[in-house]
Amino acid sequence: MSNEKNTEIRNALRGRKPLFSRAIVFSIVIGALMLSPSFYMLEVYDRVVNSRSMMTLGMLTLLLALAYFVLEFLQWARMGTLRQAAEQFDDELGMRVYEAVFNANLSGARDLGLRGLRDFASVRDFICSASAAALMDIPMALLLVGVIFWIDPTLGWFSLVSACIQAFIAGFNKRASGPPLAKANGAGAQAQNFARTALRNGEVVQAMGMAEGLRLRWLKMQEYMLIQQAEASDQGGIYSTLSKYVQLISSSLMLGLGSWLVLIGAFQGSTGLVLMASIIAGRALAPLVQVISGWRNVANMQEALGRLETLLEKIPARAPSLPLPPPKGLLQVEQASAAAPGSNVIFLQNISLVVPPGKMLAVVGPSASGKTSLAHLLIGVWPCASGKVRLDGVDIFSWNKQELGPNVGYLPQDVALFEGSIAENIARFAEPDQEKIEAAARLAGLHDYILSLPQGYDTEVAAEGVVLSGGTRQRVGLARAVYGNPRFVVLDEPNSSLDDAGEAALMTTLASLRAAGTTVVVITHRTSLLGAADLMLVLVDGEAKLFGPAKEVLAALKNPGQAPGRAPAPAHAAPTPAPAPAPVRQAPGSTIAIRA
């Protein structure tokens, strides 16, 4: 549990204080009405039996029925109030938690991100649960103990001792079942993620006979989870049984103690009061028993609350900023270095380059040279370990992505499509604009193919795009990247799954983007795209080995002794543009593999 007194989660809960206060008031009245059967019994034995009055019995019965009606109505109203508090809690923090979960997967806090939404749901659901209502009943339970003191101090002390025993049982239950329950929850989440990964890669698993090995690994995770869960359940069951035993025996012993006090003449009230005290004692201990029995829900909520606070502390909300004008496409990389989020290992070092608006940069290099990492820096999803990546002079990582996103296109190596129609995927799940959707599909050379489908643009795409071929999925991803005519586009291996027709369509797309003044960065292993590039960057082992005009860099690759000229300066650079790097010669003995 976080030690911070003012966290976003706690502040959101404090914001629901009026609703919680109303629910507590309902709980107090509910607790008072719980005494109705006791008073009814007392009046029947002390007044009706002695007076033999049918009228009195009828009126008492009518009052009891009315009390029960009000009791049930208030319980319904209390749950409605708690449900309203849960809904407001969700409205206030739901989007914030979702964004934090999404960003956690990009910033080295993947484990917190994977469980963030489930943790948020656990806290929200607990707010309107029976366990929360039972916790609210505990103060009234202590008040009922005060009523027993009013009946007789000896009986009051006996009920107070019983309540303390129940509290100790709750404490021991938390200490004994908490650690194994936390381990069981963690193991369950790990097993679920493992199974999800195996299902996502079902073709690979089936083709290479990995199913049995993966099944055994999953069974080991499940077995460990079940062992920890069984230990937590055993511990919780023992204390729950003990709690119920204390509740049952306390009511009976209260009756016996009251009778003994009557026999020795130490009890001055009526014998009906003894019965009333016995019933009240059972009512007073009931909320404690319910909390102890449902301790697992309380423990899960506490763990979820702690993880949520940690998540929101690690992924703080971005401060609001003034809106910026749409970018024109001037890209500046200033001595940028990169490490994977959550890691201190630098694998992309001191990259500097300038790409004027409307120009195309080709990034080449051997595998594991840092090309995809550079793409993550250029689109602003990774922060720079040092240096800056600027678009129109603004740090692209700090730029509000909701504002910048429509002006940026990105095609990753592994194209992920989402469950929905082809049109929705192309439109980035924003409000669909059919003209823009068709324009993007035409630009990617996909329009005719989509029209050939039975449902056209309304064709549903399953998760991961499994109903589409690899090349078609990549072209849908390309259409999504160019949707809305963005001013800056980064394409990571855009032709890795394309046939000759697809690659020809890609060349047409690149030509159209350049003609529209869009700045394009293409990461590729193939020489077919290099002829369309204005600039070229060669990465080797995370360092820029060559950068400059594409023709000069290609010439330098063919003739290692020749270095490219200085990169052209942008025509309308920012007030303090990043300087173009000095020509970099190819390292002696190094080779750059580019596929034809």
C-alpha cells in the first residue's frame, strides 16, 4: 500500500464522501431497525401476554411490518447509493487508468499495466459490494453493544469481549491468508497471460508440436496457483468457522449469563430484556462475521488499490498544455540516444539528422542495429535517454498524442488490426469519414480489393487480422497510417509481406505522399525503395555510420573510401535547428546488408 496520503485514487474516493456519508446514515438507521424484532418480542411477552389485548398485538405487528418495509427499502437505497459512488469513481478515473495502463506497456511497467484494468474493476466493484456494506454496519454494531450495556453492564462487558475476539480473529485471518492469497493472485495472472500468448501464436504452437510442452508449463503455473489458493482458503476457512462459532456461542452464553443473573438476583429488569440482549448480541456480531467470511474480497481490494496507486504514480498524468498548430513536417534529431523503457542499456547512440518537410528518409542497416528503436523515438512513444527528437521544433515525446496523432502515420513491422470493420481500422476507430477512408485505401492500392469483398468496407476483421493475408493486413495498416493525409509518416519494413503488385502500389503511395508535402521515414532492407528516397541513414550497432543524400550514401556503400556530402539544410528551419551531422565514413571492415 502506498504511503502517500494524497494519491489520485484516494482523492477520487474522498470525492465520493457525500455519497459514503449518506450510505453510513442509512446503515445507522438500518442498524436501529434491526432491533425491531427484539422490541416486538419484548413487548409481546411483557405487555400483550399480560394484558391479553388483541388490539395491542395487532398494532405491534403492524409496526413491525412497517419497520421491516423501511428496513428493506433503506438497504436497497444504500446499495443504490454505493452503486452511484462506484459509477462516479469510474467516470472520474476510468479514462485516466486506461491511459496509464496503455502507457505502462510502453514504459517498462508492463506487469502493472496488464493488471491495471482488472485492479480498477476490483476497487470499483468493492465499493458497491456486500462486504463494503458490512464494513459500514460495524459502527452501528458497536452502538448495539452500548444498548446491551444499558440493559446490564455485565452483559455489556460480555458482548464487548465477544466483539474483541471477533476483531482478533479478523486480524489473524488477514495475517495468515494475505500472503498466500497475494501469491495465488499473481500466479493466476501469470498463467492467464501465458495461456493468452500461447493462443495468440496457435499456428506456431501447433505446427512445431509445442502444445504439450506449453500445456505442462501452464499446468505448473496453475498447480502453484491452486496450492497457494488452497492455503489461503484453508486459513480463511478456519478463521471463518471460528468466527461463526464465536457468534453462535456468544448469543447462547449471553442468554445463559442473563438467566444466571436473574437467578442470583443481580438482574433487576424483566426476563424479556435478557432475551433481547441475546438477540442484540447476535446482531452486533453479524457484520464482523460477514467481513471475516468475505475477507478475501477485502484483501483483493487492498492489493488492487495498492497496485493502482503504484501504477498511477509511475505513469503520472500529463500536464495540460496549450494547443499547438498542426506540424508542417520538419524533423530534427539532436544527439538522440535510446534505451528500452525500464532499462538502462543504451543501444541507440548520438543520432543526429534533419529531414526537411516533404522529403523522404530511408533508414537501412543490419538486423538489431536499432532501426525499429529509432522509429519508436521518431513517433514519440519512447523518450530519449539523452538528446531530443523534434517535429517543427517541438519535442515529439511531450507533444499531446491526442492532438498530434491525426498528423502522424505509423506502420510497425508487426501490423496489429483490431476487432471491427476494415473501415473502422483504417479510420483509427475515430468518427468514420467515408471519403477519407476511401482516399486512404486508394492511396494504399487497396480500394478495389475491399470492394471485391462481400461486405466491402464493412467486412469484419478479427483480432490480429487473422481473416486477412499477411500482405493484405500490411496494406490495411498502410492505409491506416496515411488516413487523413498526415504530415509525418514512419513506415517500418512496409514491404516485408508484399508481392510485386503490392510493392508497386507502395511506390505509388510514397510518390503521392511526397507530392502532398508529407515527410516520410522508411525503414527497409530492400534496395527497391531507396531510389525514391531523398536522404539515407545507415545504422550499424546503434550508431549512425552514414547519413546524407541518398545517392551519395549509396555511392559510399559501393565505394567505402567515398563519404557522402553534408546533409542539406532545411529551407525553413526552426530558430535553433539541429545541425546536420558531419559526413561519417563507413567503419573499416563493416558491411551493410541490403536485400535486392
